Amino acid sequence: MAYATMEAKEVATMTEEYTTTSNEEKGWGHRFLDILKWLGLMIWGTLPMGLMLVVNGNSHRFSWPVVAGLTLLVLAFAYVTYRFLYNFYYKRAQGKDNFDRLGWKDVGIVFLYYIGVRLAVVVLTMANQAVYETGVSANDQMLFSGDPDLISPISNIAFFIMMGFAVPFLEELVFRGIFQHLFFKAESFWWPLVLSSLIFGLNHLSSNIIEALMYIIIGVALYLAYRRRRNLKDAILLHMMNNGFAAIILLGTYLFQVFG
């Protein structure tokens, strides 16, 4: 009887070890698939802005009805992309993240984050000017390299709107919300903070270490805004402040040049 009991324990131990090993192997397989999923979603999430850049940069080649049609198609594609990314995020974040509305206190705290981000950007821009003799990042040069006289107002207005108010939704879903819940537990902090900020920073075109550091710091601020109360709306608002204020100023300047 004792021998049978010992044998049963040995079998149970072996079974447990086998199950653990299988789960670890399956876990690594799932981890690899998750990486592929996220890379695909990242490409998809950045594609609408890329398409808008292409349409805007080539708008002088087409008549205004064609430009208007292409612009509407890109905007529709951006909306479909947003709906898919949001549903993907919501299924994984439901019950873990906070989906409450933004209160005035939250808006005020996010604005303080924004002030901190702008101070960091000013300091690093000055450092970039001093070290590399350029005050404009490679990413901004790429975004605003087109000749205003050769760009259709239709696509250019849509470009600024997308940059200021659509991109924050798409990028925050990909780089903060989905990244957190696809790779980490809800309570994980340091690893998602470091990795998401690095990937976000390196995903923006940079020509030197100072420019890369600038976008990494912005990524850190966006993640901290999100994690303060586990609410992606805070990060989206901060991202919208960072992009939107600049977009409004640039759009106003452009409209004054064209119609003023």
C-alpha cells in the first residue's frame, strides 16, 4: 500500500513537471505570437498618418475632387483602425483599467504633465541646437517638409487634424493600452514603462541621440499619465495637448498664408 502511494506521488510529480514544462513552452509560443500581433497592430496604427502624408505630399498632382476623395478614404480608414484597436484593447483591459470620464482635476494634472513635457522638449531642443546645430527634429522635418504652395488645402487641413487629434488615439491604444495588457500583468509598472517608452521614442524618426531622448521622455510622460489612474483617456489627452496645440498653430499659420 505504501509502495503504491509512493508510486502515485512520483507519477503526480512527473505529471506536474511535464505540465509546467509544457505551459512554459506554450507560454513562449504565445509570447512570440503576441509580439507578431503587436508589431502588426503598430504598423496598422501608424498607417493612416503615413497614407495622409502620401496623399498630402502628392496632392498637387491631382484635381481637388480626387484629393477630397482620397482624403475621405484615409479618414475613413483611420476611423476603422481606431475601432479595431479600441475593441482589441477593451477586451483585454476590461476589469483591469479604469474607463471613467476625465474630471477637471484630471485635466489639470494632465496639463501639469504637459508643462513638464514642453520644458523637457525646450531644454533638449536647445541642446540639439548647441551640439548638432539643428533646432528641428528629423521627425518634424519629415512631417513638414512639403511646399505649402504645392499642397492642396483639403488634404493639408485633414493632415493637421489627423496629426493633432486622431494620431493620439491610435498611438496611445497601441503603445500604452495594448502594449501593457498584451505583454504584462495589469499591476506591472517598470518594465512596461521602460520598454513602451523606448519603443515609442525609437519609432519616431530621429537623427541623433538627443532627438531620440526627447521622444523617449515624451513616451515616459504619456505612460505615467496613463498609469496614474489606469485610464488611457489621460494619456490620450496629454498626447492631444502635445500634438494638438502645435497642429492648431501650424494650421492657423497655413490658413493665414493661403486665405489671408
